[in-house]
Amino acid sequence: MTVTYDLATAVGQIRLKIGDTTLTDPIFTDEELTYFYTVEGDVNLASAVALEAWAAKYGANADSEGIGDYRYSQNIVTKLLALAAQLRATAAGIPAMDIASMDLTAGSAITEEED
């Protein structure tokens, strides 16, 4: 099982997008990321699938723990799935912000005098 991080490759680009850049403790092997890329044919879609697989792995764990008065909760699954959805939208060509949602009422000048 190989683990590399080279941004000139699809595997490296996927690692960057999903935050799996610590080679001493990787989430995925190169072979797993290559499989996702082969199936999806797109770095963003392959990254989304990787995040969904990562979320499925965490889904088996408890979302919160408590010891006495101390409570700890994590919503890592929600965050991983939200990023996966964002990457799928990017792959589909849906912009993060479209022209209709931009506020252009403030003018285009640097100062009020120029406006």
C-alpha cells in the first residue's frame, strides 16, 4: 500500500482537497484514491466520494461522549458530507456565488467621491 503526496497527480490533488496530507498517518492509500478517481473520472467527484467514505467510517463512532460533567461532541460527519456536497456542486459547474446573489449597490469606486 502506497502513500504519496504529489500535486502534479490526481491522487495528490485529491489528498489536498480532502485534507489527507499527513503521510505518516494517512486516511487513504494511493490505491484507494486512484480507485475513486478511476470510477469518477474527476478530481472533485473523486474527492467527494473519498469524503463520503471517510464520513461512513466515522459514522460508526459515537457523535458525543461524556465523562462526569465533561461533554464532548463532534460533528465531523456533517462537516465531511458538507464538503463532499460542495465538491459535487463544483464538479457540476454550480458556482459558489452567482451574479444574482451579489450585492452591487455599493458602487464600484474606491472612495465615495469617485462614485
